[in-house]
Amino acid sequence: MKLSSQIKPISYLKSHAAEVIRQLASQQEPMIITQNGEAKAVIQDVKSYEQMQETMALLKILALGNRQVEEGKVQPATTAFQHIRERRKRR
């Protein structure tokens, strides 16, 4: 992704909104919007946003798992399966 081609001033967004939306959907790359020469916002298409949210959720799950391993909150799979079998028998 070449970010330099995806930087536009807010005036461009105002005057070319429909074109920007089409471009976001087709390229699936975020666009940086500047105001007075400073980056102020990032816009992206919905599909890319949803994919990013899913990726973030998976990363959070992985981080939680790593934290649990570091804290010693793990058990061998055989032990876990044995607990599950015991619970099923009690039902």
C-alpha cells in the first residue's frame, strides 16, 4: 500500500465525495484526510473496516491466551478433556 497516493485534503473530499467512496470500495485501502496540512482523519470502506475489526478481535484473543500462559493459567489437554468428560457424566 503506497500511502502517499492516499493522502487528500479535506477540500478534495468535500468536492469529490462520490468518487472517493468508489475509490475506497475498489482499492480497499484507507485514505488519509488532511486539514491545514495536518493529517486529521482516516477513512476506509466498510468491508475493510469489518476485516480490520475481525483481525483485532483475533489478536485480542491471542494476547489473552498468551497472558494466561505467562500466568500459568493453563492445563494439559488430557486434563481438560477429562474434566469435560466428568461434567458430561454428571448431567
